[in-house]
Amino acid sequence: MTSMAPKGLHFKEHRPSGALRIANQKVYTDPATYEAELSHVFAQDWVLIGRHGTIPKPGDYMTGKAGKKPVVCIRQKDGSIKAFGNFCMHRYARLLDGRGKTGRIVCPYHAWTYDITGQLIGISDPQGFGTTCKADIKLVELACEVWLGFVFVSVRQDLPSLASRLAPLTAQLANYDLGNYVDDYAKDTEHWGGNWKLVYENFVESYHLTYAHPRSIGPSNPTRLVELGPMGHKHFSIHYNPYTPELMPEIWNPALTEDERRWFLVIGIYPNTLIGMDANFCWYLMLEPDAINRTNSRWGLAYTPHAIKGMTEPEKYAAEIKKLFDTAFEEDKEMVARVQEGATFDAPEPGYLHSSLEVYVDEFRQYLDRMLEAEPAEAPAGQSRSQELARQWAGRV
């Protein structure tokens, strides 16, 4: 049964009075701002680590970072997924790298051994640890939730569920059946020469499509067709980049509405998740800050079973999509690096935002305002709230 999706609003029909302002340049280059974001944002919210289909069997795992905190997600024997801090409880060595499969987790440093539930099951030369009981030692478990096939983790155990936060978005995406998409490709290292916020902001606005993407998506999804989605959600944004009629892809999902058939959707879920999707496939990015001016953008591709079944050459199609977005991301990388370099000037006055096409950049800024102004849970001794950093971000100083 087809669900009715919200109608898009052409960007020229949304003309609020007054100009929006972007953050001061300093928030993209200031070490204190960067550290505050790691502790006040990434350590305090849900962070995307990957797709469930990339770890389908018990013992399959994938690693990533929640800000600067190393994490690992492991498929359990009952089919669930658990997330742990990716470090040994002995001397803190990183346990697992990349992706793989394991029946036991063996620390490469001193061979402390854990089962896939995180329980310590082996200590080399245990007599040296006196009365230490391995039954009492487990890896640090994180909150873990799967939403439409995407695996999110949180260092905090007391956050509202992701399902409750994203309920409006879940309803809007119902016709796509995104949770059953077939995961085809995942890349864990893709470095961008810019602050993580610049990468995020690049994707939640489509003002640049025609101008920055002449070799990829600019001709098929031009700026002049952009439609806005719902506004004002505190945890996500969504907008639409329609295809030109002559470059509309062939579509196999019969549940989609006419709008959904012509849309390319761009979704941002704060703070590190970006999803782009049309009727046949989706790409997804997971942002991991490496440094003030460098971001690792892990990414992957997944396809609807309708398209895989309907196409005569699905492998060829998948290869073409990967090539297309390799090119698009290279074009984006150049622009992000240019903005990062420009921001090093440290001008006192904030820049400007298009009041329609860049409205979701402003909503992302509002999210960061809220997070930076909040007292982080279990803050280190002596750590105060980052009111000054929040004011810098909002362009008020």
C-alpha cells in the first residue's frame, strides 16, 4: 500500500524576509571549538557507524568512530547487533580494525580474549593479576539501534530512541522500504580536506549543484528544480533534487508516488549522517572528524530489491552509480577544501546564506547551538558549558 509523502515546495515559493548568516570563519578553524564539538556533540548524540547488511552473519563486525571514540559493532548469534568501545580493558589497545569476521576478539598486545558479547574469556598468565576475576570484566557496551537498516551508536545510554526522534522521517520514507535495501559497497577511508561541518553543510544545500557538479549530477538534477521538504525538525532535514524529465531513471518500485519517482532525496541526520536516495538506490556518508581541517567520510551504496530484480544488468548499473558518485564527491571535495582555505583568513564578519536553498545549513547551525550550550552528560571535572563557542558558531561575536 502506498503512503502519501509530503509535497515538495519549489525553493522560489519560499522567500522569507531578511538574510540568513553563516557561522564566523573561526568555527571552522578554532581548536577549542573543534574539541567542544567532539565532547558536546559526538559524545552526546546518536552517530551512524554503517549499514546492517554489511555485517549479516554472527561474528561479522565493522569499526568506526563516535567523534574521537573508537567503536566496533558486532553481529550477535541471535541476529542482534551490539556496539562496544573498541579498546582492551587491560591497557586500552585498539582491538579490531576495519571490517571482518571473528569468533573471538583477541587483543593484539597481550592476548586478552573476549567473546562476541564483549565478555572477557581469557587472560594470558592470569596469576599475575591476583584475585582479578575475568567473569567481572566486559567491554564497554554502547547504546545501539538499527533504523531502516542503518546502525547507530551512542556513548550515552539515556538518550531517547532514534525511532522516536525520526518517526516523521520514517513515515515519509515508508514507500521506499529502505530497511530492505541490499547493501552493495562500503568504503571506510575517504579523506576530505575540510572541517567536518563544511562537509555536512555541503550536502544539505543544493544551491551548488549546477555550478559545482558539471561532470556528474548537475545536468540531471539542476539547482533550478530544487524543492524544499519539511522545515524545523530538531534532529534531521530533508529536501529534494528532482531529475529533469529527459534524464529520469527507469523505476521498478510500484509503491512510489509520482513525486517520489522524480525526486532525488537528500537527508541529513544530525550530527554525522548524510543520505542521498532516489527510486533505485541510496548512498550514505558517515562523517568522522580527523582534525580541525580534515574529515574521514566513510560511505556506501545500497539498492532496492525491486531494481535489482527488474534490471537486466544490475552489476553494470551499480558500477555506473559508483563511478557517478566518485566523480560527484571529487567535485564536492574540491569545494570543501576551497572553503576551508578561505576560512583561515579569520574574518570577523559572518558570511551569508540563501534564505531558501541554504535554509538547512541554518537549521544544522541551530542544532549545534543547542548541543554546545548544553552541559554534556558526565562532563570531565572542571569542564564548563561552551557558551562562547556557541555564540561564535551563531555568528554573534
